Amino acid sequence: MTSIVFTENGNGNGSLSSLNYDNLLTYAKGIAGIGPVWDKTELPIYDSGAMTHILKESKIKKIIIAGDEPGMLKPFLSKAMSLVGEDPGKVILVNFKEHGFFTNESFELAKTLLLFAIKDIPFEKVLVPEEHNVNKDTLVIGAGIAGIQASLEIADGQQKVFLVEKSGTIGGHMAMFDKTFPTLDCAACILTPKMVEIGQHDNIELLTYSELKSVTGSPGNYKVIIHKKARRVNLATCIACGICSEKCPGKASSDFDAGTTQRKSIYIPFPQAVPNKYMIDENSCIYVENGKCGVCVKVCPVPDCINLDEKDEDVEINVGNIIVATGFKTFDAKRIDQFGYGKYPNVITSLELERLVNAAGPTGGFIKFRTQNKKKNWIFSPESDEPKSIAIVHCVGSRDENYNKYCSKVCCMYSLKLAHLIKEKLPEAEVSEYYIDMRAFGKGYEEFYERIKNENIHIIRGRTAQVDQNGSGLIIRTEDIEKGLLIEQKVDMVVLSVGIEPAEGASSLAKMLNLHQDINGWFSGKNYISDPTSTISGGISIAGVCESPKDIPDTVAQASAAASSVLQSIMKVKTT
Amino acid sequence: MIQRVNPNLKKDLLKLGVKDWNECFHCGNCTAICQLTEEDSLNPRKVFRQAQLGLKTSLQANISPWMCYYCGECSDTCPRDANPGELMMSLRRYLTSIYDWTGLSRLFYTNKFMEFAAILGLATIVILLFAIWGPPLDPTLTSEGGVKINSFAPIKWIELGDWSMAVVVAALLISNILNMFYKVIIKPGVKIPLSVYATELWKLPAHFATQAKFRKCDTKGKYYWGAHWMMMTGYTIMFILIVVFLPEFQVEEIYDWWHWQRLLGYYSTFGLLFGLIYVIIGRIKQNNQIFKFSHLSDWLFVIMLFMTTVSGIMLHLFRINGMPYATYYTYIAHIAILIPMICIEVPFSKWSHLAYRPFAIYFASLKKAASEKQYKTGLAAEIA
Ligand SMILES: Cc1cc2nc3c(=O)[nH]c(=O)nc-3n(C[C@H](O)[C@H](O)[C@H](O)COP(=O)(O)OP(=O)(O)OC[C@H]3O[C@@H](n4cnc5c(N)ncnc54)[C@H](O)[C@@H]3O)c2cc1C
Ligand code: SF4
Ligand code: SF4
Ligand code: SF4
Ligand code: SF4
């Protein structure tokens, strides 16, 4: 007699799965010739005596444990089987989650899986099937610190990597920062050497200004079409002299500087960009708009380097494994009306402040007011005045039922870092920080918090509710929870510690690659606890913030994990 | 003040319509977004704390719920969807039931059946009284063609009824306010110099007449203050007309439309209707935070007032158009709705806020003035 034990009931494992186990149990009970079917709670778990009695009574020869975490019952039931003289190897696990059956859309598949187990048909879903030939080349999507780290590790393992990056340069968000918490190491000192290595590595083919168009095939052999946007500047011949940019009349707001300043239509995202080549932004280029410019072509010293009529193209590549490392975007602070972002010029976001405190940023590392230039664009320029008091507001868009419910995990720490950097740049300035809970969870983080507390910064518990402009200053209202008093503080500048959200286009990528996204849009690994970087789609891994909010050390660790599973799959099997 | 945590407070509050409050994580957003927050008198987060902890004595001494006008900003922006504004609303019910020493308020709030029974019972008594008394149903009309209302319901009897109702209601309200005074000022041991009672007294009528505090809440295209003020003034003027000026109000002559009596009557009716329709549409559409949750008492309040207003309008129209029987029966119906509305809703239910709110403001200013005075004398002593 074969028996089935369900380790879950109701709607699966809450946050992770919504498969209806009660219905599965009813279904199982109706299978012809099946023995007793139990919900885990109906069994005398951890009482071997009682269990052996049940097994003997029902003459059970085989047990199937089915659920999200079936492994936990295996030792107990195997032991009970051997106690009654049955084969403990006849305890079979059916892990629905591992097969990607998270929702009731997979209900029919879950039923089939049960039948396979009963009939002893092997159903192990193989990450990379042995009988297939695995293509040794790997595609990495997104070149932030996660994509960079993973690419370098695989490339150093003598395997070929295609690194696809949406923007014109690699580096991701980390390239924008001046210092990193908690050590206050210079971000560029860590990142730039890695970026240069990517640019020079024989095993890495870099495809910037490119995005995925389609993916077909199966684990081990994926055919990927990549859409390369026209850069209009020849990557091979451009010598990055910048003469074109100097003379270019077109202007747009700089993405790399988080919109804090303007750049030309022909530009390089930042001086250390990799590839270190110029590019043209078609949205602001006057020639692209009306065909009437071409100044850059005239001044460029390299013949035929700029081709204003270059078209986008599609490139086809074949890879065996894919690592997704698309990172995040920051929460759009305009969505919260009461903070006045976008309305009051000196309400700024943390990412903007990161650029201001960066010596390579728009103000040369000085914190300045936002002012209007001659063309009425709001920018930060080195000529404007310095604020004398700055308030930092935590949890903007995070831990909030109206926006994102989750904690963005990095903003408490980066806020402390920013408070320190403000004090470093403006020692006389009054700096206040308003928080709900201070989440300083990592190695050296609590110590960092203690250190910042002693730097003459007002750290006040309470969520700021409102920011209003008053003359040239800003008034912010917060309750100081510890004192139980309402504080109306007048400050010159307010920094919003915006939370983080899945990158633009994460959902369409998820569809293309058949990835599971959690309720907030982050990609889900096979098992959040024990296998966070593999996914239910064989041969596709995830790494970095695209999986869930995390800081740089955690991102790098995940990137290494994803790289190692790719290398493992290449080593394990016969390859083409 | 040492206080015991009262684990039963939660059960008690749940009965009065308080929703689960575990959601609140004490970020203080509500306190900071509320335009009416004032130290010691309104701090929504502290109210939440007291409720969560079961600090019954503090909660009973807290006047915050009365200082809140339910603009709903705090609920709209609460990061935990904990709905502090609704908690304040429910606590107004709780406090009303606590101040009311008869226990009827609590009974009506927690037992729908009893509330309906009381309302219907009183209405039946009114109808029975009319039936027993058997007023003459005179079909003839006055020379102007109006109904002879005063022979149907003689002024002196109606006045007697009016005044006795006013006295009973006033006695109940005053005793409840004294109870509130005890809970808010005496029990927590707040020391207030006698002179302060006098110097702050003007705030009572001033607030009652203008509801000025409420104006701060009208941001972002909300017009609660206006709607509320019209309803309140309409109601008050009408109340004064029927109690104090009955002989001038219930008349058989048909005055010109610009006569003060008719103008006041029309204003009150318009004010009531305008405010009521605003509230009823809001409650049905639930278009704003403050209308999202409607307790039975919230509905009864508007429905009874609406019925009174409409029957009043009909009464007026029937009378001046010379429709005697319609006038007489509508009169009975009007009184049969009016009496339970005033006798039940004013002392025991939602309407009591018309008294508690100005007094809460008065008590709050007493506390504030007293502590300021204490601070000043302390300072003077220190300097000397
Ligand atoms: C203001 C701020 C300050 C911070 N300070 C610190 C700090 O001091 N220390 C610390 O440890 N952490 C800090 N962090 C967190 C840190 O930024 C992240 O941990 C880290 O950047 C994550 O790297 P990532 O590679 O996963 O993502 P990202 O840096 O976001 O990189 C993702 C890359 O993928 C690209 N991409 C996105 N979608 C696609 C697509 N569809 N196709 C191709 N490419 C795509 C993007 O262009 C980007 O280059 C901070 C975060 C913020 C917001
Ligand atoms: S053609 Fe476009 S990129 Fe070149 S100079 Fe003109 S505006 Fe600038
Ligand atoms: S890390 Fe800190 S600031 Fe960011 S969401 Fe979490 S608690 Fe709020
Ligand atoms: S009720 Fe909401 S806004 Fe007020 S303290 Fe609690 S969580 Fe914050
Ligand atoms: S509802 Fe309005 S008045 Fe009442 S506490 Fe909330 S914000 Fe203040």
C-alpha cells in the first residue's frame, strides 16, 4: 500500500506559495488504489512507536511526502519504515516548489507530479540535463557590481561571458557613490579596477547600450537575440578626446548624475566609464530630431568615427547559462505628495546627494543648493550657496502600505553614511536624521551607527510627515517619539532616503526567461533560504539586488554563488 | 501616575467599533501630519499607545478624540494602514459611553436592538399621547388660507413639552460634562487656579459658534468645515426657534418671505439639508477617509436628522397651502421623530459631541493656561 503525507495545508507556505494543498489532498484521496492520505498534523510526528503502529496496521510499503518542504519529515518516516522492516528508501519526496509550482495555475502539474511518484516514474527536474550538450558560454544581464563580479569569476574560470548592459557604461549604482558604508572605503577604488578588467578581459564580450529581445531554447542551449542600440560613435576608433562634446549644442539631464546636472547630446557617462567611449543620446540630438546639425562629425579628429545615421541592430548569441543581475531603481519620491519632491528645489533624494558629495560629481564634491540655469533647468552648480542645515528622512516609499511594504534594507545605513559625509564637507552644518527604526544589521554596522551618533548629528526617532516651503527654507514636521513632542524644524535642505524597487523592465525580463517574481517584483530563487540564486528555469540564475534589496557585500557574495553554479554546470557535463 | 494595564480595555473598545490596532508601529506620522496636534491635547499616536497598552485611566482622561475633527489625513498617510482617524472616531463613542453615568449610552452603542427599541418606544409614546389627548382636527382655514395649527397643538402645551424635554436633556448633558470634568481634570490631579476658569471661559461659546479650529483641516479640496458649520448653525437656530421662540415660530399667520422668522427658518433648513446631503453622499460613496467606515450610530444620526428636516419642510408647505389633515398628521410624525432624536441622540449618542467638543477645548485651554501660569510664576520666583 502506498501512502501520502502532505507537509502543508491551506494555501501552501503563505508568502512563498499559494498552491491549494487542501484540494490536492482531496484529489490524492481519490486516486485509485491509494492507501491512507494524511495531512502532517494528523500524524503522531516524533512518536516513532505510534507511527510504526500506524504503518503496520495499514500495511504501508511506500510513503510519498509532498509539500513545499517535504525533506523535513524524511528522517522520521524513513526510520519508522525501517523499524517495521520496510525499505526506508521507499520514502519519496515530492517538492512542488522546487518544480516551480507556486500557484494554483500549476495545480494540474502538481497532480501529475503526485501520480509520477506513485507510479515510480522519475521526475527529477534536472537543472541542466545530462543528456543535453551544454553550451559553455554564459550570458550575464546587467553590469552593476553583481554582473561585474559574476562575469569576472566565470571569465577567470576560462569560460566565455557575454555581458549585456542597458546603459552606456558598466558599473551600475555603485559607480555613482563616493564612499561605501560601513568602512567608508572609496567606492571607485574598489570598482574601477574591476571595471577596467572587464573591459580588457579576453573571455568577456561586453555589449553595452543593449538589451535582451528574445530568448528561446532550453537549459544548456539558449538562443538569445540582443538588441544593440545605435551608439553612433565607433567603439573601436573613438579616442575619447571629448572635442565633439565641447562643441555639441544639444543638452539633456544626466542619468549617471541622477539628474543633478546637464550633459551634452554626445557624451561619456562619466570619465572612468567602461567602455571609455563617447555616445550619442538620440532623444536630445538635434541631428536625429531634424537632420540639421552634425557639428560633432565636423570637429571629430578621427575620420568616420561618428556615424550619425547608424541604426540599431540585433545580435544573436548562443549560451548555456544565464545570470540575471539587473539590480534596482530608486523609488520615485514624487509619488509622496507631502514631501514636496519635484515641487521644492531643495528637497533632494539620497541618490542626488551621493552625486553631490562625490568629487567627480556636478559640484566637485561640494554640497550646494539646487538652482536654475539660464535655460531654466534646475541643476546643482559649484557656484551656488551651501546649505547650513540639512535633514535626512528615512523610509521614503519603504515600509509603507501606501507604497512599498518591505524594508529596503540599505537606506538606514546609507543615510548614516551620508550624514557623516555631510559633516565631513560642511562641518558647521546642522545635520538631523529622522528614522522609524535604525536597521544596522551587518558586520560592523552597529559600530558604524555608534560612531555616527558621536559626530554631533541629531538622530531623532520619528517619521517625518510633511515638508513645506517657507520663504527660502523648508519646514518639516515630525513627532519625536522618544519625547512625545511634535517638532517643526526649519532646514535649508531635505534629503529623502528613497527605497529601492526592481529595475525598469524586470517584469518583461521575467516573462522572457520564465522567472518567478515575488509580490514586490523581485525575482525568486528556487528556495529563498537554501538556494536563493538558482531559479525554477534551469540554467538561469539571479544575483544581487534584482533578487531582493541588499548591500554591496551581500550582492558580491550572491554574484559569486551564481558564478559558481554556472561553472559547476559547465564542468559537470559533456560540453560542445 | 502609576497605572495598571487593563487587559479588558481591548474587549471593551472592540465592542464600541474600534478595529484591530496592532497595526500601529509608532512612527508618529499621524501626530506630525495632523494640523491640530497640540502638546497635551491632541496626539493621535499617544492615543494609540494608550489603547494598545490598556492604559484605561489615561485613555479616559484623554481629550484627544474630541480635539480631532476627522479630516482623515492621518489615516490616508499612515504607513501601516492603522487608521488612526477611525480609532479617534471609535474612541469618541467610548468616551461618550464613559461620561454617561446612566449606562444607557453604552447600551445603545453596543446593542442595536435596544437603540431601535428606545427610539421606536419614544415615538410610540408621542403618538399615543396625541391619540389620548385627541386634539381637534379643525378643517377650516384662516383668513389667509393657512391651517389653524395652534388650535390643533396649543402653544402652551407644546411649550411645556419643549421645555421639559430641554430641561431633561440639559440635566443629563450637564451631569455628563461634570463627569467628564472629573475624569479629565480632577482624577489625574491637574491643578488649575480659579482665575483661569474665568479667563478661559470665552473659548466655550467662541468655539461653539465658529468651530474655528476645524478650518485648519480643510486642505486639499475638502470642505468639511463649511458643511459641518452649516449643519451645526442650522440645527442650533432651529432648536432655539422651537424651544425659546415657539410663540413666534409656530404661528398661523403666513408671513412675507422676508420676515425674520421665515428667513431664519429657511436658513436653518437649507443649512441642515446641505450638510446632510454632503454627508449622506459621502457615506454612500465612501469617497473620503472619514466616510469609509460607518457605525450604525453614524447612520442613525444622519437619517433621523434628515427625516426631521424633511417632515418639517412638508409641515410648513402643507400649512401655508391650507391642507389641514396633511398638516396635522405630519405634525404628529414630525414630533414623533424629533423627540426620540433629541432625547436619545443628544445625551446618549453621537450628538453629545456638540457639548463635549467645546468643553474638551475649554478643558484643554484650562490645562494649558494653568501650566503656562505655573511656568511664569516659577520663572518669576527663580528670577527673584
Ligand atoms: C543612495 C544609495 C546608497 C547606497 N550606498 C551603499 C553603500 O554605501 N554601501 C553598500 O554596500 N551598498 C550601498 N547601496 C546599495 C548598493 O547600491 C547595491 O547593493 C548595489 O548597487 C547592488 O548592485 P547590483 O549590481 O545588484 O545592482 P545595480 O547597481 O542596480 O546594477 C544593475 C545594472 O543592471 C543594468 N540593467 C538593469 N536592467 C537591465 C536590463 N533589462 N538589461 C540590461 N541591463 C540592465 C543597470 O543599468 C545596472 O547597470 C546604496 C544604495 C543606494 C540607493
Ligand atoms: S549632431 Fe547631435 S551629437 Fe552631434 S553635435 Fe549635433 S546635437 Fe550634438
Ligand atoms: S533600511 Fe531603514 S530607512 Fe530603509 S526602509 Fe528599512 S528601516 Fe526604512
Ligand atoms: S497610527 Fe499609523 S501613522 Fe500613527 S504612529 Fe501608528 S503607524 Fe504611525
Ligand atoms: S483625523 Fe485629522 S484631525 Fe483627527 S487625528 Fe487624524 S489628522 Fe488629526
